[in-house]
Amino acid sequence: MSIASVNFAIFVSSRVNDPRVAEQISSLFILPILGLLFAQLAGVIIINVMVMLSFIGSMILLDIGMIYLGATIFQRETILTRWK
């Protein structure tokens, strides 16, 4: 999850013009995780070993894809000259 959140922040920061906006939009990444936490606490979903293993596997695949995409999108010079 930390790799995915860093990559999401890279995606956002490469598209917006202000670092504060990038930080605020990147914080939206945590909302689905909080939704899962509250659903687990309320008993709406049951998280067992198989659910966790499938989640881990899908996160690994998602992280690999996000790393490759983030490496192609991120352009440091453009970000530094565009931000105010």
C-alpha cells in the first residue's frame, strides 16, 4: 500500500500546478482503505486469510504497473518549473 500511495502521489504531482493541491488530492488515496477498515469493524465484510492473500497479490501486480507508469510520467524539470 505504501508503494501504491507514493506512486499515486507521483501521478498527481506530475499533473497539478501547486504542491499543496498535490498533497490534498493524494490524501484521497486513503479513503478506500478507511472504508474497508470501517466495513470490517461493522461486520459488513469478513477479512480472512484468502481475502488477504488475494489482496496482497493484486497489490503486487498494481504496484508493478504503477512503478512502470510512474517512471514514464514523472518529469522532474517540468514539475519544478511549473510549480509556483
